[in-house]
Amino acid sequence: MSERTMGASRSRDDSVILDVRGMRVAVRTDAGDGPVLVDDVSLQLRRGEVIGLIGESGAGKSTIGLASMGYTRRDCHIVGGNIIFGDADVRAISLDERRALRGPKIAYIAQSAAASFNPAHTLMEQVCEASVRHGVLSAAEARAEAISLFKQLDLPSPETIGSRYPHQVSGGQLQRVMAAMAMVAKPDILIFDEPTTALDVTTQVECLAAFRKLIREHGTAALYITHDLAVVAQIADRIMVLKRGKMVEFGDSRQILLQPKEEYTRRLVSERVAGHNFVDANVAAQVPILAIEHVTANYPGKPKVIDDVNLEVRKGDTVAVVGESGSGKSTLARVVTGLLPRAAGDVRFNGVSLPPRLNDRNKDQLRRVQMIYQMPDVALNPQHTLLETIGRPVAFYFNRSREEVRARVGELLRQMDLPETFITRKTSELSGGQKQRVSIARALAAEPDLIICDEVTSALDQLVGEEILRLLKKLQNELGVAYLFITHDLGTVKRIANKVAVMLKGKVVAGGDTAAVFAPPYHPYTQLLLSSVPEMRPDWLDEVLAARATGQATTAALLRAP
Amino acid sequence: MRILGHKVSVTAQIGIAIVAINIFVAVFAPLIAPFDQATPVGDAWADPDAQHWLGLDNLGRDIVSRLIYGARMSIGLSLVITALSFVIGVISGFAAAVAGGWVDQVLSRIVDLLLSMPTLIFAFVILSVLGTALPVLIITIAVLDSTKVFRLARSVAMNIVSLEFVEAARLRGEGWWWIVTREVLPNAIPPLTAEFGLRFCFTFLFIAALSFLGLGVQPPNADWGSMVRDYRDMINFGSAAPLYPAAAIATLTIGVNFIVDWMLAIHSRGQGEGA
């Protein structure tokens, strides 16, 4: 196995740097063979080229990225195909030779920079470590190279930022430092694995621009893995669409975006471009059910997280609260539910002031406000069956008999388009989208007037999230329940909300009818948010950067403003 | 071989065999043992023969029979103590995690206080003052041991309580009993089961140590720790007598640890990078 496969390399085009042919990755454990994660995928990456790998979760895109370095996750194995890097087949060389590739020749940038840095060492130590260890650069050379990369990546005070610790820089900065770490040894290939997914939209733009500049200036080839077509459109020359480990379509970025050949690609593209508009302004009655009046709240001993917020939700209406992380939008939900008692102001429900503390509210008050969470995996007890999960609110609030509870759960499952036979399954056996449907069913089982939806689609795949939104809208039409939507995704807001409140640093900076808020004249922050949402055009990033260069607002400038 | 869908490693199979044999012997001791544990059946330190496979002890009792009854006493006592310490530790640990605030503070400080005293010395004091009756022995060790269970149960429950399904239950208006028994407990079973095995080993060794020092199981009951003490001088005369109970202690400890290692490996595989 240690023999190098030299033969194949001579016939290939010299400019091809990574040649993957018929790659297959499968799960193999001592318990037997598992599913095939990547099935017969081939791609040729040329010098300086960026290939985007796109697909929903389970498409195998990260597995392909890792396998290109000859690495697999625990219990996964590369079972077929050739991965030819330069002259050598990565599968055929020894572990030591493979280790020598990683870092100096091929480098990886992970989704969560925060989890990839050691909090106990400075950034500079970690950025330089690999290239010094591999003997590619001396310590002084690595340092100089790192500082020059920090400059290229537009990091603040590039000379000194290296002496900081990971927790002392922001998420977007850390992600860029990680790119610098990957680039120090001047690798031939960079693998980006969803590097901007965990970032806010405004930060994402900055990172994308920095990554693209870096790749172009150094002529580095890259695999860019993401679930977001609009993001990959800005950076990739070619795009490969994947579904369940198989290649669906592979072609030039413009062709994939503008003239997709396959039905699946067409669906992915159309969801982003159009998005179905669910907004129906006439549904809402003129009766306010939730009124948040001059509410201020803070965590014990901390400064205010929300400051003098006013918001009204009418019966059967949908109101969205948008903002970036740290804007206080989730805290607002905690104040409404009573998990965080408000410090000042009033929260009125059906005209009656709600006690600030959860424990002081009565059963009926609790029943009328329900919540759906972002992560269905942790919002449902994995040890409970669907009957226990959905049936508990029915039994708890309405004192129904066993048979009545069972019948009601069956009815709710039908409403959620879930098979009634699922009733005895444990929640841990369901997929993400199914779990989110169960969360909705659990909320509806209480027959609430208001459901708070906290980022309910952001942990789901695009197409699955779309179905959940459609289901929520259908249920609203049937049951007249009101939604308070907490989200950072402006696309969701535009499609589902009649009214919107834009939050920045704990204050509502813009609010009113969705159509009015998202139309000129904008509040500067609304405009910044809107312009930061990637669009499905390869030229979008250039246009945004050009517009910003002429002196338009950035988050930093807005945050400094009084 | 598979248990609950998990492949059983070779070491775990050995462990299961050891534990199964020990438990079988302990449960059916009166039926298996050829002689009574307390009745002399011949001369002191008689050599092994066809009837007395390992010979007789210092009072002329059959060593094989005493080993068999010793299994009953050592294992039974350890199980009772471990179970009791888990009842105390898990309930108080969960209560501390779910209630938080001053409940957590009070319970945690009491535990800190108990943990700050060396267990063996503390047990000595209590047993010397109150005597070495079995109930005193059981309660003393169980209370001392429950502090370690409390620590684990509290931290496991803390992790579970921070998950959103517990928040959902709180928002629904559920009381703490529902949250502890229905939301937290089912999710805490795997780490607690492994801990039960480990704590059983510690208790078992602790009792052996106490018995060896004369403060544990009292004559005429047989117990592996006190047997090592009674026979220890015979090693000077070329007899292997003290090695038999010592080997029994070692074998069971290793057996239980094999099983615990396997259970911990299963548990940890579920976490980490999921695909």
C-alpha cells in the first residue's frame, strides 16, 4: 500500500492539482457496514480554481472535503476511487507522508473557529505552529508571514492582534485568523468547510470578501463547502451540487445559477430567488393579544440587554423581530415567557398584565403562550415517545383521559403531516424536520393564542425549513394563532411576517408593516442588513463592496453612533 | 455477542462471566458450600484434601465454604451500600441542579464539608464510637459515598437542565418532581449506570479494607477482607491461604471494571462528531 502510484500522473493535465476519481466513502464499524456517505464523486481541481460543493445536510460535502486530505471521521472509510494530489495517490501513501501533506500542501478551515482554537494559547502561537512544526518556515518567517496575512485579511491592528487570545477577538475576526493559520504555510489547496455559516450576515460579507481576496492574490486552489448557494456564487468558479452523497450537477457557477439542468438544482435556486410569499395582511383581527410596553430587562448584575422596547401582536397576526446576535431579540422572548423577569415596563396579554416571573403566572396564562425552539434536537426529550411529548400538554392543561389524549395526539400528528404510526416512536428516532413538526404539535396541543418561534428554521435545511414555514402558515389560517417570529434571516421575515421590528443593541430601531420597513427610505441599519443578505448573482459581492467603499454604513459605524 | 444492540468486547465478556459466577455463588451460597462457614470441621490449618480443596483455616473451618459465604457477605453488603448511596446522592444531586439557588448552595456546602474529611479516618471514628453493627456500617459508608455520587449526579443533571426540553417543561408549568423524574432521570441513566459499577468496586474494596483492619464485618460471618486478615500470618509458613480471598477480591474488582470500561466506551461513542 505504501507504493506511490506514479503512472497515472503523467497523462494528466499539469495544471490539475487535485484529481478525485470515483470517490466512495462508507461507514464501516465492527457492528457491520453502514450507509455509503459519498458515492462515486469525481472532480478535477486546477491551480487557482475554486470549486463550490453545495448540498443539504447529509449530502456528503464535508466528507468529500475531509477525504480529499485522506482523512475521514471515526468509523468512516474511503472504500473506493483515487484521490491524486500532485503526484501521489493520497490513499496509497503512508500515514507519515499524508501528515506531511496536511498543512504545508493542503489546509482546512472549519465552520466553528471558536471550537478550533485552543483558548489557552495566543493566536500567533497557533497560527504559526503548523508551519514551524512541519519545518516549512522558521519561527521568525512564520511570524512575518502571519502579520502580512492579517493585513491582507483586513484584521484590525495586524501587528499586535497575534498576541491576543481567541476569546479577545470577535467571531468574524477569529474566522479570518483561522484562514491566516491555513495560509501561513502557503498550501496549494484550501478547504473551506462552511466558514461563514455561524456568522451574522453583516460579518459574513466581510469574511467572504477577505477570503476571496486571499485566494485570488495567492492563486490558491480551494474547495468551498456550504449549504448556501448565494454564498458559493460569490467565490466559486465551478459548483458541484450534491444530494445524499451523489453528484447531482457539476458546472460553471453562472450556468448552475442561471440555467440549472437538474430538477433538484432548480428547486434549490428557485427557493432562494423567489421564495413563496405567505404574507396575508387581512388575516389579522384588530384585537391586540400581546402588548409589550416600554420593557427593559437585564441579567442580574449585567447592563441592559433590552431597553425600552414596544411591540404589539394582534390576534392571528405574524410579527417578526429581526437582529444580529447580541441584539436582544431572544432576550425579548425570555421576557415575554417570564424566564427572565422584566426590570421595567409592562407585558400585557389579552389586556391583562402578565406577572414578570414565570412562577407567578397561572396555568391558563402559561398555556396561552407557547414556544418553538431553534434546535429541535434539544427541544424534545430524546427519551420520550411522541405520545408522551405531544400528549403531556393535553393531559397537563386539560385533564383529559388516556384515550382522549391519544386521540388528540393522533389528530395533531395528522395536522403536521406526520404518520399516526409515529406515535410510539421516540423523538430521537426522527429527522430534524420531523422533530420540528413535533415541536409545533407540542405547542399547538396547549391550544395557545400566541406561539413564539425562536429561529425555528435556521437549524434546518433550506427546503425543509421552507416546508415548516408553509406548515406554520397553514396552521395559522386554520386556527387563528398569532406568531412572534424571532429570526436573523431577512428572507424568512419578508415571506411570513406582516409586521417587523428591527433590533440593534437592545433597542427597536425600525418597526411597522414589513412592506414599509423593507422599502425606502430605510433606516441605515435596515439597509445594512438588507444589503448583506447574499443574492444569487455572482456579481453581488463586488457590487456590495463597491457601494460600501463609497462611504455607506457598516455595523461598526452604527454601533458607535449614539 | 450483543447486548441491547451493542457489540460486547472480549474483556467485557470476561467481566460479565466473572460477575455472573460471583453473583451466582453469592445467591446460592448455602446450596453450593459443602460446609458451614462458622463450624470447625477438622484440625486448624489442615492441608487440602479431596473434601477440603483449599484446606482448613485457623479454627479448622473449610476455606472453600468460607470463600463462598464471603462472596455473599462482601457482594451483598457492597450492593446494599452502593444502592443506598445512589438513592441519597442522585436525589440530592438532581434536586440541587434543578432547584439551583440556595438549595444548591446548602447541599453543595454540606457535601464539601463531608468531602474535606478523609473517608477512612472518618469511618474509623464513627465505627469506633457507634460500634460495628451491620446497619451502622451500611449507613456510614453509604452516606460518605453518596457525596461522590452527588457530585456526579449534580453535574450530569446540570448539563441536562440547560437543554431546551427542560426549559419547555418549566414554561409548561411542570413541578420539580416531574422535571427530575421524567425529563432529567431518563437521560442521566447511562453515565449513572457506569458510575454505579465503579462505586460498587470502591465500596467493595473499602469494606475489605475495613474488615482487614477489624472494623468491618465481624466474626463469625465470613468476608474476604477479614479472611485475609485472619490468614495473613500463614504466608510466613508457606501456606497460600491468604492469597485465595485476596485473589477473589482482585478478580471481582477487575471483572466489574471490564464491564464499566465497556459501558463508558459505548456511552462516549454516542457523542463527539456525529455525521
